[in-house]
Amino acid sequence: MKRILLFILPILIIVTIFFIAFGILQVRSEERKLTDELHRKAQAVAESVGFYARYVFITGDMNEANRLVNIFQKRERLQGCALYNTDGQILAVTKRITDWNQTDTSHLKTIIADKTPRDSLRKFQEYSFYTYILPIVDDDGKSFGLVEVIYDTSYIFSGLTELWKRISIALITLLSLIILIMLAVQRRIFVIPVLQLTEWFRLFQKDQTNVPHPVKGGELGQLAAEVEQIALNLRIARKAASDKASARIQKDEHWTESRLRDLIQAKLKESALLVVSNREPYMNVLDEQTGVSQCIRPAGGVVTAIDPILRACGGTWIAHGAGNVDKKFVNSKNKIGVPPDDNRYILKRVWLTKDEEQGYYYGFSNEGLWPLCHITYVRPVFRESDWQMYRQVNQKFADAVIEELPSKNPFVFIQDYHFTLLARLIKEKRPDVTIAMFWHIPWPNPEVFAICPYYEQILDGMLSCDLIGFHVQNHCNNFLDTANRLLESRIDTEKFTIVRSGKTTYVKPFPISIDGYMETQQTTDKNRNQIERIRKEFNLEDKIVGIGVERIDYTKGIKERILAIDRFLEKYPQYKNKFVFIQLAAPSRTHIKSYHDLMAEIDELVEKTNWKHSDGSWKPIIYLERHFSPEEIKPYYELSDFCIVSSLHDGMNLVAKEYAACKADLNGVLLLSSFTGAIRELTGSIHINPYSIEEFADTIKSAIEMPAEEKRKRMKEMRNIIKENNVYKWAANIITELTSLRKP
């Protein structure tokens, strides 16, 4: 629109200036014409009256004088007439202007003396009048008096105003015609071709590379022809890459990033992959102390699992832009290439208001669904206002997804409980989309899930997916049972499908894992220096070191862990001054009161335990409360002798797998809660019940005193499992399952 205005505006300005100049000349010419005409009329009338006025002046007959001036009482535009004696005093005046004697008469003596007629424009009351004054003299040049003829000039100004109106209407009409003609020309020769080309580029971006370009001839046509050649080359290259990828898949044994990339090229071919999650994989935040912005990776299993997949295959990740300076780093489409130093895929950020974030994320998702799905005896809270915000945000994300969908064979991979309504909203506009959803947290039994007042809408939304994945089979069973009990649907327990309203949804377990990057990273001099620095900073030489890594959440069992350490030192005081436990705790959901209270409670427990058992400079628990990057966590894993994962209820739990992946020397023990999904895979771990503090304390002692050979055997077994069942295999299983459901 700005370009069109810049094109039209100079023409409009030139035409307007011309019309204004023409109007001024026209009005001035008309004004002179009307004034001259009025002067001639006034002169003729004055001379006519002057012939009779001489008789009146000679005889002094006032009756005749009054009769003479009042004969103009009904004349159009002529207001009246006045007779003056040689002293400038009024002898007679037309009745309707009887107040005329109040006007200034100082100029009359000059006219009498000069014996020369004079005309002028004069203001009387709020009106403007034209007057013509004629001296009456005899043949010898002796003055008898004056005759003044008075005209109303309002018709002249009315005529000039009407003329300006006609000129203005003509100008507006002409400008409107110019604008319409220019817009029509502009649209025909520029706008329509550009819109056609833009639509073609949009289809090209969405992988419709075989559509011929619509612009023929001209510079735009040449540009489109060049892009069309690129599209042809791209189709050929993709076909060749897909064939080669299929061949390579058969040769590889273990799942790696390159093998996953080959699988995606072979399976998805030209289809686009879109991932949707609440948490973004990279955040741009401003350090309030230094004033410098930095890009960080948020903590959490979703980011840990999904980022390596999109690094491998590319695609688009759509997420909430939560960083305080995120908006400064996106383009006009709210997109940015990530990772920052090695762009592998596109991150599209969706912006939420404070009210939306409070209701959808902190409210319904984390005060409602999160405690509902975790059996930790924290009561879920469901508010109608939160539910409405949740629906509103799901619609906002649906609009963002639909905007990015290609015209054919799109795949959408939805993450977690924040978007239970998203699949249905997408399918309403694009029923051809193949959608998978992965539920990263446990799924409760039907009795528990029925607590949610909106369970029917949630289940109905989720069952618009073609595939729903959970960590373990038990969660799948709970979901199937929930749909069977709470909805009108048909369950097939052999195929693990749910049929509702003619739509089939597959429900399958996909045990999530890690990418193994911690294992494959070489221990560089920098890493060794970091380990040594940590040892010296916390005085860890000759100490038995334990590690815990979590977000601060009531489901993670951090309080129970501290109580177990307290009890361990009470029962086995011989480990005082020989034992240190490091807890890395990332603050989370601090706007929710229960989380804020939990942080204070953990601080108090740590302080109480350290005060109770500390001896000199030694304290048993080192509590570090901040966000840690994966690179910062790795040295803590490597130097620790054991790791505690004491979740009260969890999905898979990737910390357990990260710890095992880091222990290349096989010198470590994993204490793993029986209430995690990972317990079914990592059989080399020591099982703990975080609710049994006595048993927990004894298990810590058993882990410390475990023979070295037993440690190595268990750790080697777990590392082999992680190597075999890594995140690439997890993604490959989901993509293989998803592409098998592809619609014709």
C-alpha cells in the first residue's frame, strides 16, 4: 500500500496545486466582474436619483425627499438610498436602513469639497455593503448635497463561495478518478502479478514445487522462470536423496542422527514435519545485571528429546516465545533459524498475553492437568476462566500451525498436555493432515481423570489424532480404559485402537530416550578443568559424591531425597565428612503458589539438614538453585559416584539416562524410583521407594558400598540399553508408525 501511495501521491499533489491556482484566478476574475457590474448599476441609479434630488435640495421639500429614498424599499439587492446636506447630515434615508446615520460620515466633507463621486465597501452591523456617493452640483459648480446608493454585497460572496464549491467538487471528482484509474492500472500491471507470484512462492515454500508459475513475460516472469528451474532441480535432488537414504537405512545397525535423517528422507520424502510444544528449544533472554542478551536452552525432557530430532531432519518447531527479548530475534513471520550458531531447523514463536499465559499455562495446564496426571496427592484446581484461556491459546496455536502447513502430505507432531484440543482444531480446517501426539507425563486411571470437568472435550480433542504415544504400556492401557469408560467409543485391545465417530486413533508406547551426545562428547581439557574446578570449589577431594538434577517440582521427590540423606547420616554417622550430595535445581513455575512454597520448603530442609550434620567447613548437601545447560551438567555427572532419581510419579525420566550415558568409566550407581517409566528399561539401577525414608537411606548405603565390579556390570548394561534405544530410535519408531497411517 505504501508503494502505491508513493506512486500516486506526486500526481495528486501536482493536480491539486494546479486546481487551486486555477481556482484562485477564476474566483478573482469572477469577483472583479461582479464588482464592476455592481459599480455600473450603482452609478446609473445614483445619477438617476440625482436628477430628482436636485429639486429636493433646491426646494427643501422633505416629503418629496422621503418619497424619493423609499422608492428603493423593495428593490432586489438595493438596500436603500440616503440624501445628505452639505454638512454631511442625513436629510432622508430608506426606512429599512434607518440606523444608517450611525455610520462614520467623516469622509463626506471630502467628497463635497472635491465634488467627485466615490464608491467603497463598508461594514454595517454584521453585514457588508457597497455604497456609491454622488455629489449634486448646479451648473456653476455649487454643491447642493450628496446622494448615496447602498447595495447588499452578500450575493457576491455567495456567488464566489458557490464557485469555490464547484471547483472543489471538480477537484475531488478528478482526484478520485485519477486514484481509481491509477489503482486499476497498478493492480493490472503490478499488484496482480506480484500476488500471483507471492502465492506461487508460498506453494513453493510448502513443497508444491511442480506447480507452473503464473507470470508470463516481463521482469517478474524472468524471476519466476529462474525459481522454477530451482524447483525442478530440487525435486530431482530430493528424489535422489530419498532413494539413497532408503539404501543406507538397510546397512546401518544402530540408530544415529544420520540414520534418522535417512529414514525421514525415505519416509517423509517431500512431506513437511511440524512440531508443536509449549516450551521453545531456544530462548533469547536479557541478563538484567550485565544488560547483555544470550540464547539459552530451557530445562525439560521435551527439549532434550525433540531438539536432536529436528537437528537431524529439519522442519519447523512452533512454540511459545517466552524469552524476554525473543521478539528482537525473529523475522517478520516470527521465525528464527536454530541452533543459533548452526541453523538446522526453523523455530516459529507464538506470542501470548500475560492473561493467556496465566490461564492456559500456569492455571489449567499446571494447576489442573499436571497434578491430575501425577499421583502425588496434590489436589488439581480447575477454573472456568483458565479453561477458556486454554481453549483460546489452543486456537491461537492451531492458526499458527495451519499457516505453515503445506498443501499435501503434512505431518504434525504435538507435544504434551498443553495442547489436548489442538488436533481437532487443525483437522477442522485440514482433515488431510496426519497428526501424532506424544504425552510426556503419566496418564491416570479413568476414576482420576473423570475429576476434570472438561474430560469429554479433552478426550474428544485428543482422539482427533491419528497416533497417540505414551512412555510405557501401562499409560496406554489407562488411556484406552479412560476412553472406553468415559466416552462413547469402540476399543480394540489387540490393535490398540480407539474408534470414535468413524475416526480411528492408534495408541502405542514409545519409550523416550536421549541422543547420547553426552556419551559421544570427548572429555576435553576444558571438561577436565571444569571437573577440577568443581572439586576444589566444593572441597570434594576424597569425598563420596552424589548428584541430583531436576526442575523444582513436587513430583520429583526432592524433599523425600533430602529426608533420606538426613536419615542416612543419622543411621550411618561414619560417612560424615566423607559424603557430599550436590543438588542442581532449576526454578520452575514460580508464579504458582504451591511451587513457590515448595522452593521455600526445600531451602528450609537443606539448611536444617546441613546445620544438623555439618562439621567445620564440611556440609553434606550443596544446593545450587539456577538453570544449568547440558554442558554445565556433564562435569557433575562425570565426577559423581551415584545419582538419585527419586520421582514420586514420572513419565520416563531422562536424567537417569543422561547420567548413565555420561559414565564412560562405568564407575557409578543409579538409584531410580520405582514410579518412573525408566525403571522398566534400566534394570541395572537400584530401585527405591521415595516414600519409604528408612529403605531409601539404606539404599544409599548399599549404593556407596557396592563392589566396583558390580557397579561396572550394572552401568555397562544400562549404557548398552541407552545406546540401542536412543532418541533417534524413538523418533524413527514414531515416524515409521505415523507414515504408515498416511492418507492416500
